[in-house]
Amino acid sequence: MIVANHGAPDHGMASHPKIALDNVRVFNGDRILPPSTVIIDGATIGTDGRGAKHIDGNGYILLPGFIDTHCHPSTEDDLRQMTKYGITTALLQSGTTPSEQAFLMNHHGLTDLRFGSEAAVVADSPDSIPPFLLKNYLASPEDAQKFVADQSASDWIKVLALVTPDYAKTTQPILDALVSAARSSGRSTIVHATEYFSVHQALLASANQIHHSPIDRPADSALAQLYLAGGQAFCPTLTAMQAIVESSPSAGYNFTASVESVTALYRGGVPILAGTDATQSPGPPFQVPFGNSMHVELELLVKAGMKELDALRAATVLPARYYGLHDRGRVEVGMRTDLVLVGCDPTKNIGCTRDIKRIWVAGVEFVAHEPSASTMNGLKEEL
């Protein structure tokens, strides 16, 4: 069961029961529409503007809130940073306890979360992985089935694949068993793989998503065909891959391979999701900041060859679709009021996602600093 983040006090948030946001150009997931009025009726987009406070949107662009499909927040400040940069939903890609989940969900008006499992580790042998990963190392398909059964509090199953061709006959059945067990439990499987062959095995196992772009060799048409045949999505986390390469200059990693993988898979028609792998915890050898990194990720995706429109869809429409978040990702009547108002058109210049004027999370407006007058960010409110 997925629990919505309701019930906590609004610290630093401004909330109105109903707002008529006039003269805004809505991004509908495919294009920017002519100016119109959007009714913020509590947590959903409504149709009845009676009794609403009117705000002139000045012809600005109204986007659905951004969705970070790969991050690791652990504090309220992490959530606040994400909200500040327009991230209204985040997919936490690491195991959390029920109490940790309850804490992170208990911040009304900040980024809403969904939770992955602990990482099942599929590797050539226990000797080939760091000691801190040994806890969830799976040695057999039977281990895979037990692991999935033990992860009842998660929304999907996370798998870390560290495999080579030499051990494929051993590791492939384990990956297959993980995907099968997850599917039987009604959950998807997300495989984290940073090298070409690990991606290849995950695709053969029919994992639902592959996260991280290879840093050993670029993806090619053969991988693209496997993605398309299985209908799988790809989350490159280019921001993190760049950070990994820069933090380990002697490891022989290749960020160019990561970028070229995005180029090849995008041209091949593979669905791409925007995720940052943002973390500030001391464990990983790299750190990626919360919030701003989403905009860096979108810019890197465009530099890799994606059209601005598709990069924007990678942070809105497509994550909602691939994670089954049917109440968000679009600005439409009946959808959740996760909204970001920006001052220019990101389908023409992806940098416009940074030009944020106002943000709402489930109808609660996020206010980073108290406004000094009735006009904020150039928007006039009719009191």
C-alpha cells in the first residue's frame, strides 16, 4: 500500500483552498497550449472557479511537477531542496525501514516519495563485491525468491547487477528468478547496472527498468533492440555517472561511453527517464546535490542529443507512466496539483526549467522565503 504524505504541519508553506491561475500556458505532455486558466482546488486540478483567488500567470508556462526517478533523500532538508527546484515526486532507490518511510512521508507540502527495496546483489561471486554488499548477495534462484518475499514494504524490487560473461550461466538464472518473483508479487524490477554486460543480462531477464548509463563501453543497436523488444525504460543518471568518473580518475571509467549510450538508445527509440542519483550521505565515493541536479540532468540529456521536449517528458509524463503514478505527470482536470510555473519555454530551451516562479505540491504552495508584498516573482494576486 502506498501512503500519501498528508497530515504534517506546513512549515514554510502557503496554502489556499482554491486558486484560479489565469493566463498560463500549459504543457500538456506533448506541447505548450495557448493561455488558459487552471483551477487549483486543493490537491487536485478542478473546473469550478467560483470563490477562487485569482492569480495572473503573466503568460508563463505551467508544467507538471518534476519527477526524479532515482535519488536517495534521508532528511527533511533533502526534501526541501528538491521541492525548491520543482521536484514534487521522487523515487527513492534504496531500502528504508517502515519508520524511515513514515518520517520521510510526514512532510506535507514537500516532495512526495515512493520507495524501492534494499538492493539485491547479483555478482559473479561474493569475492568480487565490496564487503558492505555481502548482506544481500544472492547465490541461487532460491535466494532470489526469498529476498523478494522479505521486501514487502517496498514499491518495487531493486537489483544491483555486477556480472561478467564468464559467469553468465550462474548469474542469469538468478536475475530471471528475481524478475519472476517480483512480478508474482505485483511489483516491477529495477536493475542498477553500470557496465554493458550487466545491462545486457538485465534486459534478457526482462527487468522493467535499467538505471545508470554504462561507463565501460557505449550501448549499441543490439542493446537498443533488446530494450525495444521488452518495452523497458532507461534511466541514465548522467549527473551521477559524471560524478563517479570525476571522483575515481584512476579507475578507467569512461563518461563519454555514458553520453554515447544515451545518444544511441534515444535514437533507437528507447524510453528515457530523468533521474539524478542525488545523495549527500558519506558512504558513496561521490555526492550529487538534491534539487539542482535535476536541471543539470536535463541539460546533459539535451547535450547527449535529446530534444528539449523529450527531456521534459523524461521528467514528467514518462516517469508517471512507468511507475504507475496515474494521478500526476500531466496538467489536466482531476490530476494532482503538483505544478511548476516557469518564466520561459523549456521545449525551446531546457534551461528554462530553472526559471521557476511558483511551485505547488498537492495544492500546497512552496515558499522558499516569505514574500515582502502581495506580488511575488512578478505575479499579481487579486486579493
